Amino acid sequence: MFSFAISWGELIRTAFVSSGTGTLPVYLFARLQTLAPTPEFYAVGTVITTVAVFAVLVGGILLTKQRKRLFLS
């Protein structure tokens, strides 16, 4: 998840060094330069945000449960 977040910040460098289709941020950036935003772009953004929030919540819950288990034993 961290590398994905970094790839958004390093968009230009990623576009310069990647070959082929590249990463999702590079693909979306290239599409936005040539086409007007469509509902498809907003849907992709919503899915990415939902998955990231879900992963952070699950990670937080697992870490909290593990922490409680360490304190109880």
C-alpha cells in the first residue's frame, strides 16, 4: 500500500522509467491528458480509496487484537 501511495507522488519519474503499460497512476494520468474525465475515472478512484481504507481498518483491528493479547498474557 505504501509503494502504491508513493507511486502517485512520483508520477513523472514512474512515467519516465516504466516501459509497457506502466502503473495505474501513469495510465490514468495519460488517459486524463487525452480524454475528458468520465464516470469510469471516478469509479476507479472510489474503488482505490475504499480498498485502501478497508486495508487500514483491518490492519488496525488486527494490531489492536494482537496488542490486547500481549497485555493479557
